[in-house]
Amino acid sequence: MSHHTFKAGAAQVDITPPLGTVINGEFTSRYANEIADPLFAKALVLQDAKTTLLIVMVDICAMQRDFLDEVKATIAHSLGIPRECQLIAATHTHSGGSVAELLMGHVDWAYRQWLPQRIVQAATDAYANLRPAKIGWGSVDQPQHLLCRRYQMDGGYEAINPVTGGMDAVKTNPFGDEKQIVGSTTMPDPGLRYLAVQGTDGRWISLLANYSLHYVGDCERGTLSADYFGYFARSVASGLGTDHRFVGMMSNGTSGEINIWDFQDPDRYPSGNHEKSKVIGADLASAVVESLSDMHWEEAPVLEANYTDLLIGTRKPTAAELTTAERIVSETDYENITFGEPNFFKQVYAREQVLLSKFADERLFPIQGFRIGSGAIGALGGEFFSETGLNLKARWPDEKYFTVCLANDYVGYVPPAHELEKGGYECWRCRTSYLVENAEGKIRNVLGRQLVV
């Protein structure tokens, strides 16, 4: 056993914010007044004779590059793991603390200053827990919890774009207008894929799953919760019969337009707070546990990291659009606007245009690929559509690949060009949807080249 070169270690550190912390992920700031379940930074370290890889999942909505680069620099200095070998991603729970401004959901600076040390601690503890290990790749389709939230509506429906003032070809989340739905516009990625990690003694170390479901969000505005990501982790630990050292992790796949809000069959899930998350988390965990009987374990997987910073153009308002936006902003009392008011979206997105106008014309976008034995993991710093993930999965054999989104940065939505033309919430130009029209194709092609077998 002393000659076994592959090792793995995992750890988790509680990152639950205190009551009163700002929560983002909706159009305006919220403030925590209840803690439903704990939030964690969960780390997995993989090491062969030449390479060490770090994967960290953080129960938070989004983390941007300026925040993550500082965390990665600390980890590189203390553990010697190069930046390109670190994959740090948000789960995208919409019920966590805020370290990035999203629309009018503001940063909680006290939490932003406190969180980095907790992420570093998770990585440090996982590194200290390294022991001889083996890995296995698994896949099982779970389409039943996935719905495209972008709908084609009937001919009389007006889907107004608050940025352009024109009409969109699709409507995202048509609350109250269910009778005018014609049908969904994209197909979800049903694949629940995972990387299983055990010690060579057969004791569980970790399991990293990936599912293309945005989030569930079935709780009150002021509630802190890890959403279905947390319920999955607890359920899979129970199903595997593991001890407290096991770290279950769920990552967010290519789910930019996919959620679980069923507008055409709204009563198929229980309606109480967290009930839907519990059902989905338990269902996915059960599917993973049942699929393990066919697991092929690899005791000497070779590790490799590929990393590219791609220079990508940005979309910004024209001079005329900026003038209009500045007029709207000058006439708006942003401390007193309310979601649901007639001009709310116009006012929010006018502010976005003014702030976006100060962005650079180009920015670096991180693209990362990890090879782990016979499989691979891609990492992208935004919210990508299911089409992107399905395209990338088709390039890797034997269902041993998945894409982790919201990783290493957060630029918001990166829809395929033909979806961007249709409009809809994910495509409204703002600080969380601003890369140039052909960005998705360029990014996908770079990651695809990294995955060439």
C-alpha cells in the first residue's frame, strides 16, 4: 500500500451566515431571518504522482473572479496547488450569503471578508485527509425533475423586453399567464452524473454529483438554506451508510434555462417550505445509490488540468440607449421601488445599462478541464444552457464527463447565439448577461478542444 500513488481527501467547513446577512439571487436584497439548514464549503483533493487537483463546492449563489482569485492565491501559497488546478464553484442556492452584487441584490461585505478563510480551511482540511484511494464514474438519467422555463406563448401574448422596449419571442417563467403557454423551447439535459471516491480500504471519502437543475427555491425570502444541493448530500450519505467523514457534493450543471417550476402541472410536488427540495434531493440520491452496483473502480487514475483564459467581447448599451437609461435612473427612487410594480423591470434594467456602460470592451473568461482517469470534468464561469452541456457530453466517451457551471468566476448567463436572439430574461442585457453574441460558441469550442481524448 505504501506504493499506491493515487490519494484523495475530502472535508467540509460550515459557512452558514449569521441572521441579518444579505441574501442575493432575486431582483432585490433580502435579509436572513431564519436558518433552515447549514451551508458548507466542501472540498475534494485528488493527487497522483505528478498532479494535485482541488475541487470545492460552496453553498452560495455566485462568486466572481476578483473574490476567487484571492482565495486561490492563498491556497496556492499554503498548499502548493497551482491556480489552474483549483476548481471552486458555487452551487447556486438562492438562499445563501451574498459576496457578489446581482441586479439589486447587494454584497454583504462582512460575509465577503469572512468567507475566504472558510473556503481555504476546507481545502486545507481535505489536503490533510489525503489517503490511498480509488475513483469511479457513474451516470443515470433523471429527467423527471427538469423543465425548460423559457416558453413560446400564443400569438396574442406580449413578452416585453425591458432593455430594448421591444417584444421577445419567448417568455421566461410566465407566472399568471399559464393558459397562454404553447410549449417549452429547449430540451433539458437529463443526465445525473457523478465521480465516486473511496479509500482503497472501501471506506467512502466523497461523491461529487452533477445535475442540470437551476435550484428549487421553495422557502421564504429570508431563509438560509443549501436548497436541493444540501438535501441531496445528506440523503446520499444516509443511503451509502457512511460516517461523518464522508463529504457528499452536488454541483450545478448546464441549467441556465432549466428549473422545476411546473406551470402546466403545478400540483405534482408538495407545496410546503423545503418539501420539494427534500423530494428531489432524496430521489436523486436514491438513483445514485442504486446505480453503484455497476461501478468500475480505478485505483491508478492519471490526473491532468487544462486551463485557458479566453478574451471575450462584451455587450454594452449604445449611446442612445445609455441616454434613455440615465434619464430613467435619474427619475427613479431605488430605495422604494417594489417588485411587481409596472415599471420595476424597466427601472432595474436601466440602472444595469448605466453600470454596464463602464465595463471594459473585453474581459477574460476562465475555461477549465480536469481529466481524472477515464473521465473528465469541465468548468465554466457562468450559467450555460442545457444545449451547451449536451454538446460537450457528446464529445467524451462512456458517459464519464460533466460540466460544472458557476466555477472560477461568474459572468451571468451565456446563452447560445440563437437563444440570445429570442430574448427572454436570461438574455436581457445586464451585468449578469453581457458577453457578446457568439461567446457561448467560442467558449464551448475551447473547452471541447481541452476534452479531446
